Amino acid sequence: MPREFNRTRRIAEQLQRELAQLIREEVKDPRLGMVTVVDVEVSRDLSHAKVFVTLLTGDEEARMTSVAILNDAAGMLRKFLGRRLRLRTIPQLHFHYDQSIEKGAELSALIDAAVASDRKRDK
């Protein structure tokens, strides 16, 4: 497994902060729900960045629409990032929906149900 560079990690963290602010302020599409930028993974050569987002909407179609809107706005967001960041190259942005929060909630509910059934059985 390749070693992760500190510079890459710092750039990813900066991109995450800036993208969260830019999405909130600059993307004006009314179909876009409340978006949270969860994580950013930047390639070692800084040419590409995977941006993982979550949404507050529960509908699968709304999630896919929001990710498509963000991918369509990636060029505009990249232009704004170029103005804000002091980097020679701004990575191409690829937005992905992050399901880890939903999976964590499902696992937590399963654990709570198992603990509750154990308590009922022991009484």
C-alpha cells in the first residue's frame, strides 16, 4: 500500500473545507438538497479528487440527482477553487455518494435490537 503524503492529506482537508462552503454559497440549483462533504481523497499527483458527500434526503432518486448536479457543477467549483487556493493545478472533481453514515446507523439499530432481545430473554 503506498504511503500517504502529508501534503496530499492537507490539500484534501483544505479542499473539503472550501468545497463545503462553495457548494453552500455558489451552487444555486433548487433540486440540490442539504449536502455535507464528508471526505476528499486526492490522488498523489493532485490531478483528481474524489469528493464523498451525504444528503439529508432519504430518497434514492434525490440522492442520484444531487450527485449528478454536483458532477455537472464540478467545472465551476474547480474554477472557484482555483481562485481561492494557491496550487499550481486544481484537481478534477468527482463527486460520489457516501453510504457509510447510513450503514453505521443500520448497524447501530441492529446492535440495539440484539441487546434489547437479550435483555428480554434474560428477564
